[in-house]
Amino acid sequence: MLQVHQFPCLSDNYGYLLHDPASGETVCIDTPDAEAYLREAETRGWRITAIWNTHWHPDHAGGNAAIKAATGCEIVAPAVDAPKIAAVDRQVKGGDTVRIGEWTAQVVDVGGHTMGHIAFHLPEAQIAFVGDALFALGCGRMFEGTAPQFWDSLSRLKALPPQTTLYCAHEYTQANARFALHADPDNTALQDYAAEIDRKRAAGEPTVPMQLARELATNPFLRADTPEMRARWGGSSPPETFAAIRAAKDSF
């Protein structure tokens, strides 16, 4: 089976090394901190063979050049964002596939946080790396895209199998939970989730990864198509309701 090694980077990022014991290949999912990635791989005796970038922001692609210089790895990046990313070898878009050993990852278009943001879904492993498109109880700020675009992106993630384990890029969950409780105060599943998050953070434990099924029931951004959220936040369509919730979070 594939192995995912998760470790903290920078102030609140998570780094991920995806390792296939059968082939010996190891993929960096984004590169917030080159030194940390190289150290973590060396500690495990893993040889970095590729980098899969989700989007261009420096806390996701800033370590590309140094890791490539040290390892000679291939860099895969979203085509739309590629001009802003260092040392790209292969450009991909939604619908394309990439591989680690015999495992296939489907590239999912999740533009909105940046125009070219992508996610990597490995259906056979039941995991997905979603970058800053989706967080536990949150989603990325809409820096470049539009609300309809971002809602379409989240809808693609919503359509993944509910048992999918999602790896997002930041430990934002406790702050996201505070807003989620404001956005959806009568959601008892959310109340239970928020209490669990508080317990985990008090114990110094990560709240990532998360399961899609739980996010579908509790994440206010994924629930913008429900009657409850439309009644509370307005809008004549899910993108409009999503836009209202996103704007509220921006000023919360």
C-alpha cells in the first residue's frame, strides 16, 4: 500500500511525502519548505522522484528548485499556474493522470483559490490531496477565481467517494470551526466535530487528514446547496449562497 508521511512545515502548513514501497518512488505533494522535505525523506530512506504541485503560491511551490537540484526529480504542475512555478517538467490539467509506481492519480480541476489550482485523487488508495481548495470545515480564499468556478470545483470534490481521505495543506481547522458554527449553528454533527477538534488541538494533535463524508455533513462551504444554508445566507443558486458564505468568512 501507498504510505503518506505528514509533517508540519512553516507556521501552519503540512508537508506530505507519498511513498510507494513497491517501486521505491516518492512524491512531494507541494514544497513549502525544501529543507524539511529533504530531511524527512532522508530520515526514512526514501528517494524523491517527483513533485506534484497543486498551485503556484510560494508556500506550495517555493521549494521546487532546491528539491529538484538535490534529487533530479520531475516536477508536475497545473498548466494554468505553471508560468508562476519554478522548474516545471510537465504541465497537467483536470482530466489528466499522473502515476507513482503502479498507482494512478487523477488530476481534478479545483480552480478558484488560484485559477489553475488542481487536486490529485488516487481512487484505488481512497485518498486525495486537495491543497488549499478545501480545508477541514473550510475552503481557500477566492483570490483569483469566481464564485461559480469555485463552486464547480468544490462540486467535483463533493462527487468523490464519501470514504475518501482528504489531505489539505494547512492546520486551519480550529478557526474554521468557529466560523462554521456561526454559519451553521443548528448542525449537531458540526457541534460534535468542533468539540473533537478542540480536544485534538488541546492535546497538540493534527486535525488533518479528514474524511469527505464528514465534511459533506459539516463543512458550510460544501453545504451551500442545502435548503438550510440558502435560508440562512440567501442566494438563488448554490454559487450565490457559496459566495455569501465565503464573503462572510473573509470578514469574520
